Amino acid sequence: MSTLRVTALRLPAARLGPANPLPDLAGAGDAHARIEIDHETVSAEEAKYMGWGRVHTILPYTMQDGYTRSREVRDLKAIELENGHLKAIFLPGLGGRLWSLYDKEEERELLHRNPVFQPANLALRNAWFSGGVEWNCGIIGHTPFTCDDVACERLSLSDGTPVLRMFAYERVRHLFYRVEAFLPEEARQLYVRVRIDNALQEDTAVYWWSNMAVNEGEDVRVIVPAEKAFRYGYGGKLSKVPVPYMDAEADKLRGSAAKLARAQGGVLHWDVSHATCLPQSMDFFFDVPKDTRPFIAAVDGEGKGIYQTSTHELRGRKLFAWGMGAGGRHWQTFLSQPGSAYIELQSGLAHTQLEHLPMKAGATISWLEAYGPIHADAAAAQGRDWEAAVNAVRVPLEAACPEQALEETHHRAAAELDGVCGEVLHSSMGFARCEQALLGERFSTAGLNLDALREGPEEQPWLALAREEPLPCPDPLEEPLSYQISAAWETRLREAVQSGRADHWWAHYQLGVMAHARNDTVLAAEEYRLSLQQAENPWALRCLALLEKETAPARLLRSARMKPIRPLVLEAMEALLKAEDYASLLDFSEGLPAALKEDGRVKTYRAAALLRSGRLDEAEAILRRPIVLSDVREGNTLLTDLWFEAAALRRFGRADAEALAWAEENVPPPENLDFRML
């Protein structure tokens, strides 16, 4: 019997904290959005959409950076699907993450199940956490919903099999996406049907990756039916390499990298199918031939593990590993706790995560994925013959989940679920309701039930605007809760201002953000000034500072003194640091509330200012004490840079290139400061 029930997951969990009220105008960043391509190994056809469709802001979403590393045992809402063979746990408040897939017959977890919930700065909205299977839709980088609610409904197939539908409206690309999970009574695999709809009658771009975390281990081998992969190693170009054995660049190897490279026939190689052989963080986007059934699997030394396969719409397959360097090992612990380490097996619409794909107006894409246990011949799966290793997975996969049966299940699910609404189990942000109120018949809900989307404080002003009601004007010190940036919203807001229904500081501020987001800096500055004329407010002041760099430190400092919240305080300190106004930074930080003084980033900026003011002892005292940068960004080396700078100044009295090179070679940083990806 297959069941679906709402329950709770109890574990040590950090809280997300308040959303950041500042619009992302400095530029959302993802490492894959700026990768250089090696055109000697990657053809023009393969690179066709690499870099296409990039966005420079996460707006209209707000940033999620209010979390800390303080955890308490608490309950997270969960939804379970279960039959006689498997139990799957989903987290509707965290993007619908598939948290656990448990094999009841063998009494083992198939996924990497993180023992804690701990956000870190790895997504476009900042907050991200590791473990399970994440559903990524919209734009390069992790989904905007990775740490947010998705709407959930209970449906059923014609035979009574319960279905969990999770869906959301992705506001950057104007896409509805749904993830429909079900476990038929006798199934030994979890089925996940995904459908994406373009809600507007305008062409857009689409992006999708299902990211599955599995436990890292020396005996864990990743097997994909491919002989080549697009490889990126953080700091180099994207190039095409053979798999599973990639030549190591012997002249560049040192330390742990040299130990991890294996000598075969007198030539050094990395076996990329064993992630523990990789010296640094690396991505491998496997080039699965078009006529080959797509799948990816992780098997251990006994031949046991997990597979993911799909219908042919989902072509891409990827391995991500943190690598065995000090920084990568620290990231593993930072995202969880000591002894908990994972790798990611991913599946996407495109070959690589550098690519968005075109999606026509009103178009729909649908496919079916399956996740289940695999039992492969261990000797073949772990052997040097790659074709034999692939077949060691392919044969039992076809027996457990026949390709033709998967196609048939996909068609059946689409026929029985599309156009059907179910019982609401969980609600999500309601900006699709705002779009529907504004655009009417020009906005397609793809047959989804918008009753599962809320109308809260974030949505209320936009609903009023869409309905041509008077737009409320909040207090100038009240934090903005939400933004819109599309042309349709700008037109409606400008009409409201001109009609007198919204001629106030908040409306001009929002018009400034809209212009700023599309890089109309002249109009943006004009609107920010109009907002400040209507009422002195830190929000327009801060945004104007981003446009007029010469006065930025003073304006940011003024806005932070007006409203001393963490986001404004940090931007002011960073600007003062860049302007080398160390005295003002130190003076400002002395007057901060006690809680902010203890913030890891505040301490880091203070350490930098002290160091560059000649107060070496005080700077080192901060760096040598426990300092936690809760929201350190992937690839950010600020802490290690400061450590090496301090070491160079202590030894040589200078921090030039020669002195810094000596420090990096001879004065290794403490583990808690080291987040280097290389």
C-alpha cells in the first residue's frame, strides 16, 4: 500500500532569520555564470548557449542572509511518501527538497541525509543547504526557492496511488514549475514527474537541474554512460576531457594533489569517477550521447548504491565534488558537521550549467525521473574497464526500471495529473496572484490552483496596485518587504504616481529600483532623489550610493546610522574599507549594537582596517580568536587573504607579492579561516 502523510522532521536546525530588505543591485553571482570556455576542446555548437540568457540580479526576489550558525533542535514540516519498499521525505518549507530516500528492504539511506539544517552562502539568494535532492528551476545558480516555501497539494492517480505535487512560480523567467512525486504500491523506485510552463505569451529562457547528494567515500564510484565530460575546476577554463581517466597536469601538481594523482603506465591520471581522487573542487558535465539512455549512479565497493534515470528530455548529467584540499574539506564540515561529507550527482535539461535554453511563448516541457537502489556487479563496477563498469549499472537498471516502462509511466502521469487540482497541504509566496491580477488573460496559470498561494504583507501592495487601488505609504524607516521589476509593473506604478494614487517616497523608491535593475542609471538616480525629497529614507540613500561611487561611503554610512541593521552596516563598512577610510570604519564599528559587534563579518572588516592602520597586534588578536563568517561566499578568500597579509607584515613589515607568496607557503591558516576552492 502506498501512503502520503504530513509529518515533522526533528533535527538541529539554524533559523533563516529576516530577509534582507535591500534590493540586489550590485549583481547576483554564480561561479558558473562567468566561466571562460576552452574553444580548442569545446566546439562552437557545444558552446552555443553557454553564457546566453544571463541575468545580473536576483530581483525581484529578496536576499536571504539573516541566518547564523546557532542551531537548536526543532521540527520542520515534512511530507512522507511510503510503500513497502521505500520511504521518501520532502520538506515543503525548503524548496520541496527530497531530504531522504530510505530503502526499507536493506535498511539503508540512499541519499546523503544531512544530520543538521545549516544554511550557507552558496545560492543566488545567498542561503543554501546541502543534502537530499534539490529541484533547480529558472536561472543559473540554485533555485530561488531552495530555502523558501513551495505550494503542495495531495492528488492521486487513477489506481489510487497518492501523488505529492509541489509547485512554484519562478518570477525571473515567468515560469510555473511543478514536481509531482509518487511511489506506486509495488515500485522499487521513486517517480518524479516535472513540468515547466511559460506563463507569458513572450519567449523566455529555461534552466533545470535536479541535484542529488550522496555520501562521499573512497569506494564510491560515479558511473555515467559517457566517455567525455566538460570539466571546470574553479580558476581555469571549461574544457572537454576524457572520462573516467583524465591526465593530471604533472608540472602543476603539489602537496595533496600529487598524492591523489595515480600513476598508470608511467603517466599520472585522476580517476574522476572516484571523487576522493580529486585534489580540488571540480565540476564534470558528462557528454551523454543522444541515442543513449541517460542515467547516473553511485555505487560502493559492494556494488550497492543509488541510480537516477529519466526520460530523454533530461539530457545532462554532472558530478560535483568539493575535492580533497583543505578548503573543500572545511566546506564539507561547514555545511554539516565533522564526519559528514557528500558529492552531488546532477541531471539537467542542458549539457552544462553554463547554459540557459530558449523557451517559446506559452510553451511546456515535461519529463519523468526515477530514483532507486542499484545492485551492480562490484568487480565490474569498480574495475578499470569503463565500458564494463557502465554495463554493470545499465543492465540491472534496465531490469529494475525498464526504459519503455518509464516512458509509459510518464505519459500516464501527464494524462492523469494535468488539469487536476488537489487538496492544499502547504502554501507558498503569492506573487503569481499579483501577476494574474495585473495581466489577466495574458497570464497563464497552467491549470494550477492559486489557492495554494498566499496573499501576505509582501504581496499586498502589488495586489492593490494591480487592482488600481490607492497604494499605502509605509514609514520611511520600515523595511521594504518585496519588489517588482517587470515593464508591466513599472507602467502600472508610474500611472499610479501620475494619477496621485501613489505619489510618495515608497513609489518613487520602487520606480528607482525598477530603472536601476534594467541599468537605466539616469532615471534611477532621478527617482531615488524624488524619493528622498518626499521623505528622508535609508533605502533610496543606499541605492543612490551604488550609482554615485565618489559619495558612496558617506551615503552608505549615513544610511547605516539612520537604520543600523546588518545589511546596511556591512555595506557601509565594506565601502569604507575600499575607500581606505580605516579611521571612520573603526569609529563607526565602535558605536554598533552589541549583537552586531559580535558578527563575524563585522569582526573581519575591523581586522582588515586594524591591519591596514598599522595595528597588527589587534588585527591578529581578532584573526586568532574563533571567528565565524556565517555567510562566507563560495570562492571567497577574504579570511585567508587577511591571514597571509598579517603573516607577511609580521615577518617582513610589508605585504607585497613576494612577502604574500612566502606567507602562503609557510604560514598555513587555521582550518576555520580556510574556504579556498583551489
